[in-house]
Amino acid sequence: MIPDCKLLGHYLKDRRGKLDPESFGISPRRRRTPGLRREEVAQRANVSATWYTWLEQGRGGSPSAEVLDRLAQALRLSAVEREHLFLLAQQRPPQAHYRPDEQVSKQLQRVLDSLEHSPALIRTATWDIVAWNDAARAVLKDYTLMAVPQRNIMRILFTDPLVREKMINWQADAASAVAAFRAEVIRAGALEQVKELVEELSESSTEFSRFWQSYDVQHQGEGVKHARHPLVGDLAFEYSSFTLDGQPDLGLVIYTPANAEHRSKVDRILDHWRQNRQAG
């Protein structure tokens, strides 16, 4: 698809017109129009004023990624505005560069807490667990009792024998998890960030090494997980994963009991867990 140069030009002109000259140390006096002038944006982006003028007029061609980055900085674009700029200019988002984002708002935590019967957690693109609800603590694992570096799904999956024992289809589930982990890491541009973890798990787990070296990729998406709990026996969950709007490197994963019987089992586990907490 050929980029729409007119839309790109309109967008650049609109963003330029909404900038405050005073925030750049420029006096607003004797300025007939709001925002920065074209030559001021061009200077900040280190491009020719003539070429930038053509760009706003829809006849400057398709800028390179490097130039688009400089324009985004010159126009002080937010992350979503920068992505929109690339989509207009090149019909694709900018190259992924992982930026750790572990901030979970109080509102989002309340969403987790409202899922009383469904274990739910939020993970980063490197699969570090950064938020969870009580159902997740009771049914999956109590993450509050773990050191922060240990709260990683891959590390838990391949180093915790109790978690492995609970998973009825561990081999298939673990292989799928590694494939989804690989896809997510590459999408986020976070391969360097997980290098140490991958090396550690490859040395300590022959299964992880085999799954990782298979180069399989898939979306986590949705599906069914089967587990076994010492208190209630077999459990079945339908799981769904979502990317958080505005925070693409954070993912929400919800495990919903497959039917009323399994929901009742989750309630029993939660009641038992809460009684133990009160007793402790």
C-alpha cells in the first residue's frame, strides 16, 4: 500500500500548530499563526526547511525511519503519536525497542481484584509477573512470598517442581508457553533483556533448551488449561490473554473456571487460603 502523503502532511502540520513556542524558549510575539514555524521544526529535526515544506504539502516522498524519529522528537510526539506518524509515512509501526513498563495503576489493580473467582495476573513482555489478584495467589502461586527476580513465568514453569506437579499437561503447556514467550520477546524487541534468563534456563532445564531451540512461535491467545490441586483435585480453566491499550508491553492473563463445578472448587480453595491467612 502506498503511503498517503497528504494525510502525513496534514498530521505534521496539525502537530506543529499545537506546539507552544514558549516551551522551546521562543517568544510568541510577532507570530501570526500558532505553534512553531516550518523552518523551526526543520532545524530541530536536522532536515532541509524546503524538504520539510514539501513534506507538509504532500510531495516530500516517504521519509526514512531515522528521519521520522527526528521529526517525532522535534514535534515532541507521544509514543502513540510517534507510532501514528510511522503508520502514515511507512504503513508500519516503528521498529520495536523494549522499554520496561511495570507500572500498574490502582484502577487496573481494582479490575484484577474484581475477578474474585478467576485467577488473573499482569505480566511484562519478558514475562515478569507485576500484578495479580487473590485468586491467583490461592490457586496458582503466592507471588508475594517470592523475591521480585523470581516472579517470572518461565522461571517458575521450569524450576518449581510443585507448579510442574499441578500441571496435568505440563509438556504441552510448557512447549506452548515457550513458543508464546519467544514471539512476545521478539515483538517487543526484548531479546537482549532475556538473554541471561534464557541461558540460565537452558543450562538448568533440558526441556526448556529443547523448546527454545525449536524456534516455534505462537500467540498466547486463549485456550484451556488443566491443573490438579491437592485440596479439590482436577481443575479446568479457560484462559484469555490481552494486551493493555497504551501499554503494549504489559499483558493481562485471566483464568476463568470452565464451568460451575470448577468455579465451586476455586471458591473452596480461596476459602481455605483465606482461613490459613487469618490463622497465620
